[in-house]
Amino acid sequence: MSEGRDVETKIELDREVFAEAVDRSYRQGQMDAMRWIPVGERLPDQGQRTLLRCHGQTFVGTFRSVPFESGEGIHAFWDGDECDTYLSVTHWMPLPEPPEVQ
């Protein structure tokens, strides 16, 4: 019978270790998701609303990649004003998920 208790204890300890590892991975993923991403490293998805850093200021904008007939294109961040292109955007960050309504 003591053998069964040892197995139960080991399973319980392994669950604790597993839960801690999952929690740590989740927190790391959250931290990675909430970091400023250089535009040279990666661009947001088409139409994605993000936080943007431009000229030392932070604002919300929507990413658009606009192709030209020549095959070239520009990457623009639109903030809802008349001006579409911010060539000096250096970093962006995904917006956090909104809270759940209860």
C-alpha cells in the first residue's frame, strides 16, 4: 500500500510542477505580447489596430500595406486623420484584449 501512496504523492507533485511551468509560460507569453516590436523586426497584420511609437509619442493606428502597380509598395499606419503614412514609426505593440462583459 505504501507504494500506491508514493505514486499519488509523485503525481500530485508533478501536477504542481506542471501547473507552475504552464503559469510561467503564460506569463512569459503575455510579456512577449506586450513588448514594443521594431518595424524592422516584424510588421503587424493587414488592418490590425496597434499602439504606435512615432516622434517620441504613442498613439493608436491601423496598419495597411499598400501595393503599387510597379510591384513595390508602402507600409502605412492610419490614425483616423487625413494623413495615412507615418514613415517614422519605429515600433508597434498589439492592443490588449478588451475586458469580458459580465
